[in-house]
Amino acid sequence: MIRVTGKAKLIVNYDVELDMTEEEFDSLSERKQNEVLDDAIDWIEVCRNADVDEIDVDDLVEV
């Protein structure tokens, strides 16, 4: 048996409603837009339907 550790990059689709106008959203910095979206996205739900983009193996250990 082996234990593999690493990282996986996922691609997810999200759809959220924000309580602001398009103009208000556009006036935010990119960093603030990302914070607002990060807070609004239900990450557990969107990850259920994620596509794997890349898998990296960092370590492999025989156990």
C-alpha cells in the first residue's frame, strides 16, 4: 500500500446573486471583488460538480 500526497486544481462554475448594482461592483478593486465573490460562493456545493484541471504528486510513501 502507498500513501500519495499532492495538490489538485479544480475548475468550478458558480452563480451568485449580490445585493449591489453592476456599477457598485465595477467600482470595487479586483481584490475586493474577489473577496465579495469568495464570501458569496458556496464552495462545498460548487466543488461537488468541479472538473479536475491538474493533479500534482508531491510525495509517495510506502506504508
